[in-house]
Amino acid sequence: MIRIISNGSKWAGETPDSVADLLLVLAAHPLDRKFEEFGNFVNAAPLTSASPAGYDKNGKMTYHQGPLIYPDHPETARFFGNFAHLSHVFTIDTDEPEFISVLTAAIRANQKRPDYATPSKRLMA
């Protein structure tokens, strides 16, 4: 199963880009490092929700975890993020081991780019 929830800078209702397109963008543009804080672009066994629970001793928000999104497919991984200098948001769920391996490798290679280490300059509206 490969479920593309979002991929590319699209208006509501437009068809998302293909996975091949995402791999091309990953090869050409640095990811936005802010997404490291939320699972580092890959979440194994994604959950349906997380509601705020309070703050830990360091002042960081803590969450109550919801149930698995795909309880019949616990091996599912969610890939999500955006890019530092380009709007190309992506959220893709899959339980296919080869696809998980390929996309994880592309993301980790992107994180080794010299321009990945440069803070984001994209303006947030």
C-alpha cells in the first residue's frame, strides 16, 4: 500500500505529484530541518492523533498518543515534511519495505547535503 496524502504545492482537490517527482525534488533541494523535531521526516507506525498533555521539565510540549492509523498494517511508515527554500509539502504512508527503504535513503542523503545544514530562509506567511 502506498497512500499519497499530499505531495507538491497543490491546491485542494488537485492531484498530488508522483513519488518519482518527490525523489527528484529530494535530490535537488534541501529539506527543512524543522521537521527533525517531529519525527525526522519518517514516523514508523503512525498514530491517528496526539493531543497536548502538558509540558516536560524542559518546557517542551508532551502529548497523549492516539491509536495506530493502520492497525491492520503496523509496519506502515509515514513520510512527511517540506523543503527549506521550496514549498513542496509531502505526506506519504506506505507498508512496502522496498519503498520505505528507498524513500528513507533519499531523505537521509538529503540531510547530508551541505545546504541542509544552512538554516531555512523561506519566509512563512
